[in-house]
Amino acid sequence: MRRACAFTLSVEPATEVLPARVSIILTGAAPDAHGVLNLTPDCMTLDALESCINGLQDQLDVLRAEARRIFTSKTGHA
């Protein structure tokens, strides 16, 4: 079964009391019948698994850059 999952950022703006907060949210994935949340489809080869891992890392790299922009623009520093 192929799972369509991705990451996204949840951004909470700064308030008078708290600084801006950013967290990573998993979207597009649902637990299976056993309550397991799969981040990848079942991989039958190491190449397939490495491809999935690389895709997840690419998504996280994009979020890292986006978070860096958010923190830099909101606070003036990273």
C-alpha cells in the first residue's frame, strides 16, 4: 500500500509573552489497523527504502530552510 505523506510546518507567531514557535507536522498519513503510522510504503529492496529516505530528507531540508527564513524574519537572528 502506498502512503502519501509529507511534512509541513506549523508556525505560531510571537506574542508579548512567547517567541515564535515552529513545529513539524506529519500530513497525509493515517494509522493502519494496528495503529502504526507508516512514513513510507512497504519497500522490497534497499534501493526502494533509500529512495524513500532520500525523499523524506529532501522534504525536511525544505522545511529547515523555510523555518530558517521564518526565524530570521521574525527575530532578526537564526
